Amino acid sequence: MARPKPLSGFPEFLPEERIVEQTVLDTLRETFELHGFANIETRAVEPLAQLSRKGEITKEVYVVRRLHADEADKDELGLHFDLTVPLARWVLEHSGSLQFPFRRYQIQKVWRGERPQEGRYREFTQADIDILGQGSLAAHHDVEAPLVMLEALERLHERIGLPPVLMHVNNRKLSEGFYRGLGVEDTLAVLQIVDKYDKIGAQATAELLVSELGLSAEAADKCVQLATIRSDDTGFVDQVRALQVTDELLDEGLRELTTLVEEANKRVPGRICADLSIARGLDYYTGCVYETELVGFESMGSISSGGRYDSLASDGRTSYPGVGISLGVTRLLGPLLARKQFVVSRPVPTCVLVAVDSEQTRDQALDVAAALRARGIPTEVAPKADKYGKQIRHADRRGIPFVWFGPVIGEVKDIRSGDQQPADAGDWMPDEADLHPHVLPAE
Amino acid sequence: MARPKPLSGFPEFLPEERIVEQTVLDTLRETFELHGFANIETRAVEPLAQLSRKGEITKEVYVVRRLHADEADKDELGLHFDLTVPLARWVLEHSGSLQFPFRRYQIQKVWRGERPQEGRYREFTQADIDILGQGSLAAHHDVEAPLVMLEALERLHERIGLPPVLMHVNNRKLSEGFYRGLGVEDTLAVLQIVDKYDKIGAQATAELLVSELGLSAEAADKCVQLATIRSDDTGFVDQVRALQVTDELLDEGLRELTTLVEEANKRVPGRICADLSIARGLDYYTGCVYETELVGFESMGSISSGGRYDSLASDGRTSYPGVGISLGVTRLLGPLLARKQFVVSRPVPTCVLVAVDSEQTRDQALDVAAALRARGIPTEVAPKADKYGKQIRHADRRGIPFVWFGPVIGEVKDIRSGDQQPADAGDWMPDEADLHPHVLPAE
């Protein structure tokens, strides 16, 4: 076989990069479980019909078919493109076995046939948390879900030097109530135009609102002014009030957003801002919406987004409202790894290489390794009874910090310092920092 | 949406079943890393041409294609059906960045379009370890790889009551050398017929060897006798010698198998037997071969198989010999979970539910939860400020063992015993056994 080439859009990590990813996934799992989220995995495929919303497949779906399928074999399957559609299906399938509000996290690969570019992949890992109610779901969960994700991201900032994040939050009730208070009926149409504000600017947005939706110049101007409001505390309330629009739904949205910003500033200070330009496109959000930027890497776009749905799933009789937020793990790590933002202490789990005197005494080396592993120290035995110098170089090339010589009561050498000491494999321990590979920020 | 039905062959676990699976995966990872195996993941798809061996696609491959692909879009991709083919491709792609012998583990889903039945799935998780050399790989790795898997399975036996295993091992050199010593040239043809021994019996096997391959009745009889040899120690050597066949390759095979059985009996006593009927079908093994049965569940077939390849991958100039063994995680757990072989202490990670007096004091409950989580105690806040009785029932239905009442210096109730004590969320700890859900054997 000639040397294979990578497939564009299907990133694969080297072992040391995988250690960074694994550290991130472990931290997410730890945080989500601390908050009582249960883990599930769903199958990679869904019936094609399920991968659509309102009958239309808007995403670039991969169709899956057995190579030896009969013509009659009509099972039309597709790879899931997110973890929300499978969750909705899974909850309906298992609703009888679940307790509500149901809290789950799910960390899996998803596939999209999009044009590959930096941060856009065809196969990538997502980590989602969602809270689902049966019939109803209290508004305080809209505060809870993004704070769990912020806590996870903050832990990653502290542990491995992930750049800090800034979560931009808004509330659909606030925007829609505001437009309603201005006398607009088709509030969704306004939202769609205001969503372009970042790209086309204030003037063009206002003009579109007038020309396409027939808003008065004054109303259009207020819609644009609303979208410019941004504050890292509850200051946005006074700024909205200054626009002198009143509406009950607007009040409810203001209250909900106030609670979210206050609670976030208490629990994870400095990581949130109310940003009334956030619309989250055409997704069917009905309350809070979230987008998250990595500070210093804003060009990467949102790494973690979500919001509140009034009906995430429905079987016709019962509706399941939900709130959730998704982290694009590959999308986050791909660009950071490519820019060498992290250093991994070593690319292998191995802490100790046990040297082998001669193939006749390999069994003695295996005894040493077993004694070390029994106490949780990752250990390998040298592949070949070479000269000690060669065995030390083998450890060095693999990044293994220690080499053991002789039997269980023998000697251990830190090959970084050259320091060699008598040691008993039944009680010797390396420094905590050397036991497992760990991740640090570069520099 | 009507209530969706499961897709045959695509198993999905409920949260408590996922806890069992996660415990198994954690134990595998721990064991593999203790032995210095580095983790990688490969993309789910390979070019279709790569999913074949010698040009033929023997497995039921799923083809993957973008729904909106152009006619011109000729990227023929398929989902991988194992983790060995992707490893071979990956190693060739990255050989310049790797140190050899390269030790990797890989735990991922694979897909096969087979007819679904118990223990046979269309989507399932495999856990593989492999050791690859560049140009050459010492024979002691053929002993090492199966012992690492046995150690993992033994740890699962001790921790969660996985039934004990029995690994059946053989060596291709032994069989082929034996046939060669009998004067047979097409040793592979003999192997293919002897592989049917379990199904068709001794007499039919001997007859086939005579009628199809032209062996003498005496030689055919010896081939059959070889396949009947089984011993849980090195007794097989004398039984083979008693058949009075001599060959150098046979001697080498006997030596390798002896070392494996001796070392296994030393490191993981009672879990291995030499079984000279094991042929592992048509796979391109060239040395040791392994198959593993779950004791008491032999009808499930082999849950963990592998062996030695002289050339796992090759770029034409350099050959990469390898030895590996794969555990069928879903294949192992699917039938055991269906038979309720395990009990999970609770289906949620949550250890403590913090009761809420009234929605006005929810923030106080959030403070308690934050204090508990800061010390690693998975905690949820009650979704609703109901009467305490209702909040306790909510915890009970979710399997949460403790309910907290009042502020950080408050009271905690073990709802199983009814015992309620004053406690400080800044220092209270549950019993170690209650901190996280755990898995026990049923009964």
C-alpha cells in the first residue's frame, strides 16, 4: 500500500493530541456528572426521515447503505448530524423508563457533508447537555444549563490553560416582546433580518426592516438599537427601558435574562455578557439563547451554543420542552492543536521502562512491572535486552521519564536529571506530576 | 411524531446500562494505560478500496455517501468494520511520527451490515490493543498482548462480577509445522478443514482431509488427533510429541505456546488453556492465536480474539508485523445486560438532592450544591419547591440516596434509612460507596 493521505474534513489526532482531547472529555464528564447529568449514547444512524425538520433536510447528511443491500432493502438511514435530533427520538422511545426532568449528557461523533475548512469538519465530536421536562420545564433550568457548560470550560481554563471564554446570551422572549411592543406581528421575520446585523451593519439592517417588512423608520431604528445593546452585568435592562417599548413578553424576557446574568456573574465571574444581537438563526428556540467565544480566538466563531425549546420532542399527546447547550469539542481543539497551544508532558501513558539484562531474565523484569502496576504506575518492559544506553535512549525517545534496573529491589533512574537511586518496586512512587501524562498551556 | 421503534442490530443502552458499559470501558482504559498503550481514535470511514483485503470486500460493509453529492463526487467511503484495517492505514500514514514497537489501544464503534441476532450487531463497540514493530517484532509481545486483555477481564471479574473467562490459545507455527512434518504442502488447506472440526466432528474431518487433500488415512488421523489436544498447562507438549511428528517450525510453535501458557498461568492463573483446535478461520495470522469464552456463557462464542500477523501493514519497502487482541464490548455486554447479570446502585450520578424551601430561596440551595460539588459530590437542586415529602419522593424515584435540607449548615437525610443529621456542606462526606453509582453482580 502506498502511503495513505488524510481525508479532508476527517481530522485524526496523534497520541499526544489525543491526550489533550481525552483530558477535555474527562473534564466535561466530571463536570456534567457533578451536576447529575446521566450519560447516554445513541446509535450513529437515524432513519433519513427523522433527520429532517418539518420535512426538509437542511443539513448535509451522509446516507448509509449496505454494500450488499437488496434493491428491496428500503431502510434509508443517515448518519446523525447533531445529538439533539437523536435525543428527541430517544426520549420518545424511552419516555416510560425515564424520570423527568431528565438530565443527560452525550459525547459522540457527528457527521456533516459540509465543505471542509478550519474549524469545520465532516466528522467531529460534540458534547451536549440537555434538561427535558414532560409537559413543562421550569425557567431556572435555562440558567442552569449554560452555567454547567461555563463551569466545565472554566475548569479547562484552570487545568490545561484553555483560553478563557465569553458566553453571549440573549432571550427570544425579550426580542419578540420588544418587536410586538413596537406593533410588529411577524416577529420572526424581524429576527431573521436583525440576525444579519453583524454582517451588514446598522444602516442596511434598518433599511431592510423598512423596505421588506414595512416597519416605520422609528421602529426599525429601535430594532437596530436593541441589537446593539451589550453589557456584562444587568445594565442592559436600563438600556432596553430607555427605548421606551413596553410589552409583557418583553418584561418576562428581561427578567429571565437578568437572572441568568446575575447567577452567572456569581458562579463563574466575568464569563458572560448579555448581547441582544444574538438570534441563533432559524432554530426553534423560544427563550434563552447562548453562544460562546474563545477570548483571543473570536474568529473561530461560537464553540458552544444552545438555548431553550418549548417543544424539543412531542408524541402528539405529550410535549417535551428542553434546554440544552452543545460544545464543539473537535471544533474547539482542532484549531488550538494546529496552533500548538498546548504542551503534553509525554505522548505515552508509560511512567517507567523496566530495563532487561538479557532475554533469560525478562521474567524478572515482568515481576518488577507487575509490582509497579499493582500500585497504579503505568509501566512497560523494554522490548529488547540491549545495552543499557540503548534502553535509556528507547525510553527517552518515547518520553518515558524513569528507567528501572535490576529486580524488584533494584534501582530507578530519572533519565531527565540522570539521578539514580536504590528503590523497591513494592513501595517506590514517582512524583504525582510524573504518574500520568498531563497537559499544559504552551510557553 | 409517533413513538419510534428501535432499529434492529443497533442496540442502545438505558442510563443504568450505560453505567455498566462505562465501568467496563474505564477499566479497559486503566489496564491498557498501565501497560503503556497509547490511545488513538481513527475516523469512522475509510475509502472503500481500503476496506478490502486482496481486493475483495468480504465483510458486509456500509457505504457512506453525501445526500447532496454530485454525480462527479467519486469519494467512495465505507464505515469501518473493525479497528485493524484503520490501524494499518493510520500507521502507514504516521509512521514517521511514531516510535516502534508502537503500542496503541483503540475503543470505538464499528459497523457491519450482518443479519442481526443475539450478540451480533450492526453497530457495536470494540476495544483493541495492538503492538506493532517496524521490520521485526519480538515473539515475547505475542505473550504480552493476550495477558494484558486477560488482566483487564480479570479486573472486571473482581470489580463488577463479570463471569470469569477462559482464553483458548494455539499457534499457527505449531499446526503448520505439524502438517509440514506429515509431508503436507498446502498446510493452509488442512487448517481450513480442521477449522470445521468443532462443527462436523472427528470422522468427517478425517474423511475430508483424505478425499479433498489426498492425505493418507494415517496422516489425516494425526491431524484430527492434534486438533483434539487441550490442556490448561504445558501438558500439550507431550501429547503432541506422542504423535511422533518432527519439524523445526513445529518446535518453534511448541516453544512459543509453552511460554504463553506458562506466563499466563503465572500472571492470571486458571484463565488460559492450550487448545490446538483453534485456527481463527482465514485470517492472516502467522503465530499465536487467541479466542476467549465467558465461562457459563460459551454459547455467546468468542468475546475476545486476536493473534500475530507477520505483516499487519506494509508500504512496499517496510513491513509492520503486529500482534493484537480485540474485545467485543457490545457483544459481551448486550447479552449479559439482557439477562440482568448486573445491578447498578443507581441510574444517575447524583449523590445528593438539595431540597428547595421556596423559589425565593433557590439561590441558597444553589450555594449548598456548589459547596458539595467543590468537594467532588455529585449534586442536583430540586426542580421544584414542593412539599418536602414530594421532594424526597423525587429523589427516591431517581435513586438519589441523600436529600439536603436548609442552608450550607443544614441537615442531610439518608432516604434509605430515614436517618437525618445536622451537617455542614463544607465538610460532610457520604460513604465512599455512595459517592458514585457502582456496578455489582446480580444476586
